[in-house]
Amino acid sequence: MVSRKRHNSLCYGLFLCLLFLLGGGTSVLLGDSLLSLNPPDTWPQWRGPQRSGIVHGNPWPNQLNNMRLQRMWRQEINEGYSGPIVSSDRVYTVETRNKKQEIVRAFNRFTGEQIWKTAWDGAMKTPFFSASNGSWVRATPAFDGTYLYVAGMRDFLVCLRASDGTIKWQVDFMKRFGTPLPDFGFVCSPLVSDTAVYVQAGGGFVKLEKDTGATLWRTLVDEGGMYGSAFSSPVFHTLRDVPQLVVQTRNILAGVDPDNGDVLWQQPVKAFRGMNILTPMVLGNTIFTSSYGGGSILYDLKKTNDTFIVSKVWEDKKSQGYMSSPVVINEYIYQHCRDRRFCCIDPKDKKILWTSKEKFGQYCSLVANGTQILALDQKGELLLIEADPKAFILIDRLQVAKQETWGHVAVAGEQVFIRELQAITVYRWCEPDPTVHK
């Protein structure tokens, strides 16, 4: 009879051997499960490949036990809230060490072996009312296949060569624009295109040349400091046939021309202390957002000649968002709210379909595969939720960390990447061995 421990080792070892020895473009049948040997999927930026929290691939198992979700490796690192970045063969993490330095590390994706680390001086203390959540690096990097773009807390952006950690260029936004240190640090996660990097930093929204870090334009300028310096992260979308960047600052939602930085439209968004934190969601020609102290709002965008017109078409003050960005599945919005409950919103009929009775953590990062939602609770619990507009259905739950887990969960291929406060842990989905007694 095969022991559970031995089965875990066999499953992991077979996975590695097949992956590295047989290469891409084929498949191998293992019992009743089909293991794809195509190049592994990646997680290159904030909220995944499309910045939407949506991934594609094989269905996830309906259980979160150690027979279906097995730990591959774990490495201890220093504190941080930055989500992991996953390339075809590596995992990149960012941390704050001893309140003095910020460190970027590269690990082998399949073994956990550290490949390189790069550090620089950079740390700060956040205001007293947020100090309980720590003063550690927050923003998730972006990876373009060659370089990593990493945001340091002190309004500092670093471009590193992903192969060896060599710094190519760095930008100190406070020096460049003469802006104050943001009281909560650099929070926005960079957005990378073929030629440019877009980021909310330096008291505004900035486009940088990707090869040099030179400023191409700067718009939506605010005072920085306590009430400026955005918490949200920009996204690319086409609205009314016009490609644009959808940007949420501390007090407005806006569309920005990626070529010249012109503000195409803007709309004030109410939030307590400017806590507009969510990544806005675009559904057709409507934009959804939700804020602490404001509520959930759906805006419609129309265009007459060259003029955009923004109108509020729905609002619900009870379902206030906080830090958790929602996911959209089959045109329904699934959101973790400030009251720590989940809700489902129908943007077509403009109503809340359900709200969960149970409360969860202060924060949940969400990833969806089309039928299910994987939610990482800040208390270290992983939740598997059915994407059902009729009712809240919690399929399974598993405590994956004893530490807090503020970093966004990453799902790439058969692997799940958990950023604990002081560690990075990697799991993989695995079919159960039918010879093992339960």
C-alpha cells in the first residue's frame, strides 16, 4: 500500500521529470488525469496575465486537501505585501528587511532554489493609524519577459534584468518631480506595454520609456503626500472604440490617452480618506468601482463626436469595497466587501443578487477560472468558491499559512503561489492516487 507521504513525493517527482525531460507540446496520461507538458503558464503582473484575476486552463479540483493541493516547497523571506511574479521557470518576490532595505529575489519555480537576490536602501514608516498593517513593500512588480519593474516604498521604481538581477535603471520620483514622500508608500503596481511603463507615482500618473526610464508624459497631478499618491493600479481597455488607460486616483476615475497623456474623461469618486483602492473593472462600455465610505458604482461611458460623457447608472452604498479587487465571470461581478462578506452583483439588472452570511478576513485576493473562484484570505486561509449568481457556495477551505497573507495569490498552470508575510510557498494541483486509503 502506498503511503500518503510517498505518494506526494512520487507525484512531485514525476511532475518535474516529465516537465523537464519530455519538453513542450505533448501530453502524458497519468492514471485518470491528463498532465499537459506545454510550457507552463505564467503570472507576469498584478492580478495575472490580463490584470483581471482571470486564468485559463484545466478545471481545478473540488477539494482543497493535501491529496489535491500539495505543497511543493517553501522559502522564508522578509516581510512584504507584494504579490509573487511567475515566469516560465522562476518566481520573483519583493521584501523589506530590517526596516532598511528592499530585496528582490528569484527562485526556481519548481524546486524553490534561490537563483539571485538584489537589494537597495529603501524603507519608511506609514502613518500611525495604518502602522498595525506594517510598513513593508506593497506594490506587485511587472515582468515583460526580460525585465522586472519593481516599485520601492519611497516612490522609487527599479528596472532589473530578470536573468541575473542586474539593475538597468532606476527612477526616484521625489527627486524627479520635487514631490513629497507618499505617506503610505508606493502602492500602485506598474503596467508595462511594448515600449513603456505606466505607473501612478510622483504625485501623478506617469508614462516612462521602458528602455531608459525617461519621462514621456505626466498627468492627473495631485499633491502627493497624505492625500495624493494613488492606491489603485491602471488597466488598458478600449471604450467606445477608443484605446485608453482606465485610472483611479485617490478621488477620481479617469480615462487617459496612452499616447499623449490627455485626460479623455473623468469622474469624481467619493471615498473616506481617499481610499479608492480597487482596480476598476470594465464591462463593455461601463466601468465598475467600489470604495471605502462610498459604495459600489457602475458608470456608463458614451461618446458624442470627440467628447466622452460619463453617467452614474447604478449605486449601492451597502456593498462598499475596500482593498479587494473583484472578478467578473459570465458578466456577473463577485466582490469581497469592506464588511468582510462576499457579494454578487448583476450589472445588467443593476442589483445585488446575494451577500454571504459568513464574514471572512479584512482582505481577499481573488482568482477565477470561469466556474470557480480561488480566494486567499488575509488570515492565511484559501477558499474555493462556486461562481454561482444564485447563491454563495463555499466548496472547500484550507489553512495554507499561519502568517498573514496580504500578497495577491498567483495561479499559473498547475501551481498556486502563496505569499505569506515572511515566506513564499508553492502548491500544485494533483490528482489523488486511487490506491491510497482515505
